[in-house]
Amino acid sequence: MDAVEKLSREDFKELRDYIYDQSGLHFSDAKLYFLENRISRRLKALNQTSYRDYLAHIKKPIHKRELFSLFDAITTNETSFYRNPPQIDAFAKNILPAVVKKLKERGQRTLRIWSAACSSGEEPYTLAMILKDRQDLLQGLNATVYGTDISNEIIEQAKTAVYKPYTMRHLPNKFQDRYFTKQDKEFKVHDSVKSLVNISYFNLVDYAAYRRFRNMDIILCRNVLIYFDLKVKRNIIKGFWESLNKDGYLLIGHSESLHNINRDFKMQHYSRALAYLKES
Ligand SMILES: C[S@@+](CC[C@H](N)C(=O)[O-])C[C@H]1O[C@@H](n2cnc3c(N)ncnc32)[C@H](O)[C@@H]1O
């Protein structure tokens, strides 16, 4: 088979515009080699040598499935259990109790948490372990953690729920002891934790689809807003606002901010962590 051609600047621009339309992911001019490298895998898989032909291929409705493989190739899925421990501690010690108090006052029997852009599942399973740990608080409530992502490949990993020790480096020992079974050199999440988690596909720029995720009490969308431009961030945060119940919380990554994006949420300060409250 012939070698894959170099990605020209012109084709790079067309490819990145197409990717932006489909996923909201914004690749600056400096990311030409990144995209060339990631997408070359797809060309090889399809026995193609030209990025221009690849673009024509993927745009045909009959090849729509290739779009999902493209998402698998270009997304960055780095994550870990208990990522950003101060914020997860604030979730466990402050946010969850505050939310549960309000929903008990309202007579609400369900608690719904959404980990949007959950990658391989470490985030939703961390939340589910905390829910199990706080069963005293959650008595009488039906709790579900929804985990969603745009990469089908990573969703399959999340559903398998088997992990290497490195991704568990921030996880308190008590969680590792209680909620995992060792399998050779890896660790499998217990079914009792998995049963609280519902993993599915969701593209954050499919704004009409936010209807599927109404009545959320807490939304985490961490370490993905950085990949979007201002317009996309504003639309996504608006979608979250509409998906959240009153007195619900939004948690974003520690290097991310809602500055310039949204003024409706009220910032809440905890020990070395922040969250955003939907007060009304
Ligand atoms: C760096 S990971 C963050 C995972 C986790 N939230 C955390 O903080 O550890 C970013 C995830 O966002 C997902 N992603 C990127 N664009 C997306 C989109 N348009 N819709 C949904 N998920 C997206 C990627 O597939 C990737 O798994």
C-alpha cells in the first residue's frame, strides 16, 4: 500500500472546519501535525492515502459511521479516578448533602447526576462510589449517575469498567478496598457500583438532544470546555442550565471558568475548589 500523503494547510483547514461543525472541537493552526498524526490512522484503516479523499469519503451520508471513528481518533481521553481531589471532596462533603437536603424538602425521590464527557468512566464511577459511601444520607432516594461521551470506543471501555492501577492513584484506599475486585494486574469495579451508573453516547453540540437529560441535580463537565471556542461553550453551558433542576450544581475543570460565558450561575467557594449553583 502507498504511504499516506502529508496533510496540506488547505486540507487541514477544511478538515478542522468539518470537525468543528460536527463536534465543536476547535483545532488552532498550531494543531496541523496533531490532526495529521491522529487522522493518519483512519486513512490507513480505510486503505486511503489522501486527506482530501478522506474528507470526501466521510462527508457522504452512506459513510456516516466513519464520523464516530474520527471522533475516537481525535479526542483526548485523559482522566483518572477522584480527579482534582479538592473538588471531589467538595462534591462529597458539601454539594451532595446540600442537594439532598433541598430535594428532600421538595419531596423529590430521585437524585440524578450527569458526568458529561466522562471518558473511560473513572468520573461517574467515582461519584457512584461516593453515593454508596453516603447511603446514610441517600436513604429513600433513587440515585443514578449518567456518564456520556462522544467517543464510542471510550464508552465501551467505560462499560467494561476494568482499570489499571495508575488511573486509581488519587482514589482513597478505602474505595479501592471496598469497590474493586483485583483481576490479575487490573481492577474491576463492583456490580453494586456499576448498577448506579448509566453510560451512553452524547455529543455536547447536539443541542436538541439535551432534552434527554432534563431534571439533573448535579452536572460535572470537567476538562473538556478547554477544547471549545466561546460560542460553543456558551451554548453548552446554556444547555446545562436548562438541564439542571433549581438548586442544582455545575462543576467544571479547575483550569476552566464561566467568566464571559454565563452570568446566571452563582459561584460557590469551597476549600481549594469551586462549583456553580443554579439558584433560581
Ligand atoms: C480530557 S477528557 C475529560 C474526562 C473527565 N471529564 C475528566 O475530567 O477526567 C475529555 C473528554 O471529552 C470528550 N469530548 C470531546 N468532545 C466532546 C463532545 N463534543 N461531546 C461529548 N464529549 C466530548 C472526549 O471524548 C474525552 O473523553
